[in-house]
Amino acid sequence: MGKKLALVLLCMSLLFPAFQTQPGLIAANRSVTITSNSINVREGPGLSYPLIKQVKSGEKYSVIKEKNEWSQLLLSNGQKGWVANWLLKENKSKGSKNSGDTEYSNAIANTNNIRVRSGPGTSFQIIGHLHKQQEVAILTRNEDWYEISFSNQTAWVNSQFVDTDGNDQVKKTSDATTASKGIVGMVTANGLYIRKNASLTSNIVGTVNKDQSFPILAEIDNWTKIEYSPGTFGWIASWYLDKDTPHHTTAGQAVQESKITILEDGTNIRNKPNLQSDVVDHANNGDHFPIAKIENEWYQIKLKDGTNGYIAGWMVSIDGSAPRIEKPGIQSYLNNKTIVIDPGHGGQDNGTTGPGGTFEKNLTYRTANLVFAKLKAAGANVLLTRNGDNYISLSSRVNFASSRQADAFVSLHYDSSLDWNTRGMTGYYYHSDQKQLADSLYSSVHNQTRLNGRGVRVGDYHVIRENSQNAALLELGYLSNPEEEMKLNSGQFQESAATGIFLGLARYFMDH
């Protein structure tokens, strides 16, 4: 009887909808500290819920429940309220780390410009850099290499260039079974938790639902590592997966039960599956079309008048069993392009500061590194105007782009206003020949992030005014707006913004 009860309780900890009255909620029973001043506490887990009160930096509270990226706190007056997780720091007593969790240690860079690679060896692609004293979480160890969490993805760094926090319990990758190539797992239950690491005590980072399928990346004990969204990884319980080799749909095979959804306004529908063919119609964000078949990197779709048309696979999302086309066509337009990403401010220049304490210089650098990794993976020659928290003059940023003969220069910023209600993103250009780049970047980021759109306009900014290379400047939201500040800090927004910049650049080069 005791074993059966334990099994039931274990299943309840993995599946929330079937056993709990409020889907997505879990009992957390832990203590956290507020990390910023004047943080809003809300009645529910989202920015749309009414405010209850504000809490201050350094105050400690017990967590009752968690939902998505929000924690419900037990307040001092007996009230309950919700606060965004990224504004909280967990309080851990000495020795409280669970031995079953795979995150055992942190790494601290002991020098500048440490190369971060896609695999454990010098032959793997460089996807970014660590600056001195930058701290990252170690996930696994493979001989002289650490697998780390870097820019919302997993990456590798040589152990000689980092110092650990003194905990030697880093799990070797030999303890994990790397999945066979081509094996996928289909989820057999609704509301299955995705955890940061392979342990029931590890933080919940998302959920998956019945009949969703994911490639299996690795397995440890009864846990399976998956990529549950592009560039984002987590662990789920293996006993809720049916494993199989995927059945691929070949080019031209009929997939009439599937539909596509258009991602951007003004998307071209052509009469043949190539960019040189005639445009027969246009579609806008949210439009749906049934798929007739797949040809190379294009979906043949049925139009409302009964005729057929073709749309590039990287411009749509899929609903159904049809395979997703992963932008190989659009990525090719970035190959060998020299792109300079300019994270605004740095060093003694903090830029604007949000009411929650966010420095603009830190957020621009975070976004820039995500963009860097995506562009590098697509074969671009991508450069950052600053590597780390250092001050670079405006003229030096412009000269840097000119000396490298950059094909594109993108300056990243976050905005501020005396009116705390102001929100949204803006694109800027100065010279008329910069407008198409600014338009492409703005449109793509706006569609990915769904921020309030403030349009594209002329901006008298040094880095675009004095730039002889094709240049644009993006203001990616208002840090002065407390609610928008929280959104801009979220991992989901940062990933969406970086994807938008990546796609905006690719679309620009595709058309030029």
C-alpha cells in the first residue's frame, strides 16, 4: 500500500492538470529574496492582473505556488500575491542542494574572451565568448570540458579557463546515455512538467502536452533531455514518452491534414517553389491555409479560389503532421555576411535604468549575445562592438563597422520616458538607403515579440548618422515602464527579440 501511494504522489508531481484544481500550480515550499526595489505584487500570475502592493529589495518571503514564470508569495500580512520569478533569488540553506540534481556547480571565467563552443573540443564551432568573472551554470563534464548554460542554450567551455565554486560533484556525461540519432519521443500525458535539470526538485521551466513529439538528446536514469522550443532545453520523465524512429514525409508527399499559419504581414505566395517565380497573392499574420504537398523548402497550399500557390517554409508555423522546414533557405542568405551587432552603452555608461533596477547596458549585451549565437550558427561573420561591460565611444563603434566593411550594423537599445505608461518598440534609420534594413528588422522583431509597435522613423543618432555601412538602430521596449521592464527581462522575450533580429537580417539579405 505504501509503495502504491508513493507512486501516485510521484505521478502527481509530474502531471498537474489531472490532480490539481488549478492547472500549472505546484506547491513550492521555499524561501526567496526580492532582488529589485518597488516590485509589483499582483493578484494572479501575469501582468494583466491587478496590483496588490509593492515589495522592496532584500525582503524575504515564502513561496506557496509557481505558475509559468511567476511565484505566489505569502506576504507579511497573511495576503497572497504573485511576483515574476526573474525578480526573485532563491534562499538556499547550506547543503540543501539535492544530490539528484544535475546542476552541481557554477563556473566563473578567469580571463577575458573565453571561447564558448557548440561541443566539447576545439573542432566545434565558436558560438560566443565569456568575459572575466562572468558566472555560468555547469550542467555536465566531459574530460577537460564543461557543458554550461549559455545564452538560453547549452554550450561547452574548456575547464582550464574557468574556476568552479568549490563543489566537485559535477556529473560526467559518461553517466548519461546520449540518445541515438533520429529517435524521437511522443508525450503520453497532458501537462507534463519540463524541468531545468534531471530531478524532481529542479526548477520547472515549462510544460508539454499529449501527442507532442521531440528528438531525444540524452537520457539520465529515468529522465530525458529535449529541446522543447528553439534553443531551449529541459528534462522530462522518461516513462511519459513513447520512443520511435520518426516517419519523415518526403518532398512532394501529400499532407492534406496539415495547415500552415502565416507569421508576417505581406508574405508572398508564388506560382512556383522558388524566389524568382511570380507572386500570385499575399497573406498576413495569422492567415491559415491547408497544405497540399511539400516541394524542396516550399509548401504548396490551397488558396481560397481553389488554385494552388507556394510559400517558403521558413515563413510559416505548422499545425498537423507535416514536417517543419527549419529555415535552411533563409539561413543561406546570412552565410559569409559580415554583421556588426552593437550592444548600446557599457562600462561607466549604464544607459537608462528601469524602476526595478535593470541597467540598459546589461540588457543590450544579453540580447546581443543571443543574436551573435544565432548568426554565427548560420555562417555569418558576426562581431560585437564590445565584449563585456566596457565603455566604447560612439565614433569607435562606427569605425569598427567601417574597418570590417560590415554588410550590416545593428545597434541595440532599450528606451525610457518620463511617462511610465509609455511602452513599445521603435526602429530608426538616418540615411534613406538605411530604411529598408530598419524596416526589415522592425517588422520581424515586432512580429516575434508582439510588443506595441511605434513604427520606423528617422533618428539623429551618431552610430547611424555617421556610419558609412548599412546601419539601423532598434529601441526594444521601455525600461521606464515597470511592467514592460519585467517582460523585457524574461527569457521568452529575449529569445523572441533575438530571433526577430536574426530573421529580419536574413529577410533583408534575401531581398538584396
